[in-house]
Amino acid sequence: MRTIICLLISNVFMTYAWYGHLKKDVTDMPLLKLILISWGIAFFEYVFMVPANNEFGKMEGFSPFQLKTIQEIISLAVFCIFAIFFLKEPFKWNYAVAFAFILGAVYFMFYPSK
């Protein structure tokens, strides 16, 4: 559970670092400044991502493939919420279908192999 919580927190920082500037008009901001601000925010992503993958993920028995899959699902869920509520983007039916297919991939990632 610590893995999931850390990955969730990490992805909140990652999503804001990557896409938070889309809400504001930053066309007059120098690109280097925008990059440095994003790196500063992304630092906190790594503060949670590294322990989630390196320490907690191993202790909780996740394989690297499973950790990556969990991270991607959390990333999509966080981004979906962020895009709808922060960026005010509409959610379309084809996004829901695409997410359903990705959830199918998650099912097979955790399907017990023999």
C-alpha cells in the first residue's frame, strides 16, 4: 500500500510539473525559466517515486514490470482528474474506451503466469 500511495503523490507532482503551465499563458516566459520551475516541482516527484520503486515496491513483492504498470495507471488517472478539473478539458467517450483497453492490459500484467 505504501507503494501505491507514494506513486500517487509522485504522479500528482509529475502531472503538475509537466502540464500545470498549460493553464496559464506563459508565452512571454523564457523557456529556460519554465524548465527550471518544472524541474523544481519534479524534484518532489522523485522524492516519492524513488522509494516507491526501490524500497517499498520490492518489500511489497512487485516486479519491475508490475511497478511500471501501476505507475502508468496512476499517471493516467491523475492526469484525467487534472485535465478535467484543473485544465477544464472535456472528457470524451473515446478516452473512456482507450482507458478500458489499458485496464485490460493491467489485468494481464497481474494475471498469474505458470
